[in-house]
Amino acid sequence: MQGLKHDLSKYSPSEFLTSARHYVGTRSPNELEREKYGFSYAWMHHKGRNRHHFEYWTDYSPITKQMSPVKMPLRFVVEMFCDRVAASKIYKGQAYTDSAPYEYFMRGKARTLMHPETAELTKKLLTMLKDEGEEKTFAFIRKELMKKGEY
């Protein structure tokens, strides 16, 4: 069911119309919307409705009184991993390698904005993909990680 519901908000007018208007095929339409307006309304809408995005998992800390990352549930970390692999395959096309999602993760700031345990698990899965390939990584997720149910 989780897979069927993945990214359904992309069909809402606020996301779909932006994607259609700014589509180029080699990068996210949200990046182009950001360049044009200084922010992406479609992304703001999307990340607030899809729990496989780490940005969804922030809240005000009762201790610091500031926005802080929250540890993501395992099933959404796995969905985020799959989403990153799929996006890399789409944007890289023929140039895709199993190291592409890892390289993207390491170049960006996501790992510093995620809850430390979420970032650690994400990096572990992306490293495994890079070093051992898709088949072994997905087998590990199914047989080891999901069996434990937490990280």
C-alpha cells in the first residue's frame, strides 16, 4: 500500500502544474521554480505531505525551542532510499551508476539536516549500493533491516 500511495500529491494541481511548466527532464522542476521565484511552492506542498522526505520530519524541540530533525521511521527511510535511487536513474539516464545516489547525497546538505541516526542509515544503504550493488542492498533491506523493524 505504501508503494501505491508514494508521491500521490504530485497529481495535485499545485505540484502537477509546476512540474509541467518547469519540466526539462534532467533536473527537478522544483529547482527551476526556485530559480524563478526564490522558493518552490510545489516542493513546500510536496514535502509536507510525503513522509519519505526527511524534511517532513522536523518539529520544534521542547528543549531548544528551535526546529530540529526527528528520527524517521524505518519504512520511510527505506522509501526515501528507493526514491533517491529512482531519481538518480531518471536524472542520470545512461550515465547512471550505483554510486550516483551516494555521490548526490555526499554533495548535498541533506545528511547534515537529517536526524543523525537517519543520516547514518541512509549513508550506510547508499554506501552498500555503491560498493555491493542493488541486488545485495535490497536483499539486506528485506532480510535484515525490515525484519528488525527499527534502526
